[in-house]
Amino acid sequence: MNYPESVEMVEVGPRDGLQNEPHLIATADKLALIQRAIDAGARRVEVASFVNPHKVPQMADADEVCAGLPMRDDVTYIGLVMNLRGAERAIATGRIHQLGAVSVSTDQFAMANQGQSSDGSVAAASDIIRLANRSGLTAQVTIGASFGCPFEGEVDPDRVVAMAKKLVEAGPVEIALADTIGVADPLHVERLVARVKAAVAPLPVRVHFHNTRGTGLANVWAAIGAGASVIDASLGGLGGCPFAKGAAGNVATEDVAYMLARAGIGTGLDLDRLIDAGRWLGEIMEKPMPSMVSRAGGFPKKE
């Protein structure tokens, strides 16, 4: 396994971290979270999802969040969209630089998540990517449940590879593999990332891991070794999936940054600022965050 000198990090806390939280967070606090992530070095931030506010109340203020985003030439703001209507909303804000489309590896999960078949989710994601490109934006796409489905169990790797190849035809900037319910193991990750990387080259492979069963960091390490160059993470380790029993959140940005820094792999992130942001977020959420590094701190400094 060959490890790179650096990887790109995508901060997903403001969207995936908050999306399923029952306690509604004020728009001002969401903007403060985004600013803290930027201050810590984040240069790609998933700021909101443009979905039905009745189904996802936490994202009802997506337009207001976008209106309050700091004007930065060096930061890419990402909006998650599930259909063309959501894509049009995101584009209309004038503040989103990149659309995040989603496809799902199995029919049952795709139906529960998006009300369409797996093939239908590929077609919808492709339409979103093409709309973004026509509108002067870029688009990324995530293959959800790449490593396992809560309804159908094991997912055939050939299916994921075939989806990746099909999605590339629409023109995304990268293909992401998501362990949506947190069932992946490092060997599975290594093998699937390597196959998808070979299938979509030269496009980058991004990975999105949940730490539901405690394998999140190990999976990040395996993915990087297999060629993934972009990592999703959430400040504090906040997040989860409504279809994942016992969901414990995304891999924590602080934990990933610490692990990679100790291994000599750059992320462009300031660990001390991440830790401060993670602790602040715990106060906002009024509960302890899952992040281990925000609890323990970074590597001890000489006294």
C-alpha cells in the first residue's frame, strides 16, 4: 500500500453531522460552525441539503444558511441535493459552488431513502451532475450503502463498480463511496476502493465513513492506502443515518486529522482549532461529542 503526502478533507458536519439531530440548531450557530471549520483550515464544506423541510426539519433554513456564508475565494461550498428541484434551489442561492448528488447501491435502500430504484437513483444523480455543469458549477456524486445495506445485506462489489462507471459518464469531479450504515471493514474497503479507483481513473475517489461499529478510522486508513484521496469527516464526530441501528456518527474530523498528522500525511487542518471547535460544538448540542481527540487532546507537548 502506498500512502500519499497529503489528502483533501471535506467537512460535512454542517450538513450530515446535523441533519438527523432532533434538536433544531439556530442558523447563526450553523454559520458559526462553518466559520470555525474554515478557521481550522477546511476548504471544502458541505453546508446544507436542499430537501423537503417537512422530512428533514434541520435543513429547513438551507437558504438562510447560504445567504450568511462568508465570501471566500478559497473555499468550496457544497450543497447536497436529491433531485432536480433541490438542485435548482441550491443553484438559485448563488452561494453554492458544488452540488452533491446521491445514488444508492440497492433497490430497497434507494426506495426508502429517495423513493426510487437503484438504477433510478443513478439516472437522477446523472441529471443533477449535468445540470450543475450546464450552470457553471461542479458536481460530486456519492454511492450510498457501498459496503452494506440495512435491507438487503451484502452488496455485490461488481454492482458498485458498475454504478461508478455509469456515473462517470455524467461528468462529476469525483466518485465517493459511502459506508452509510457503518458496516465496512478495512479489507473490504481496501479492495473496493482499489477497484473503483481503477474503474474511474483519473477521477479521484472520495470516501465517507460512519463509525457505527468502531471501524471508521481503520477504514479511512485502508481507503487512503488503496488510493482514495478525499476524505469526508464531521467535527466532533456528529452525525448518523436514520436507517442505521445504533448509529454513532461520522468519523470525527479531529480524530482523522490527528491520525494522519501522526503518520506524516498532510490535511491542511489545524488540530488545536479543530479540538476547540469540537468542544464548542458539544456545548451547542448540549451533549458530549463522539470524538476521542476532542476529549483527550492532541499529542502531549514537551513541558
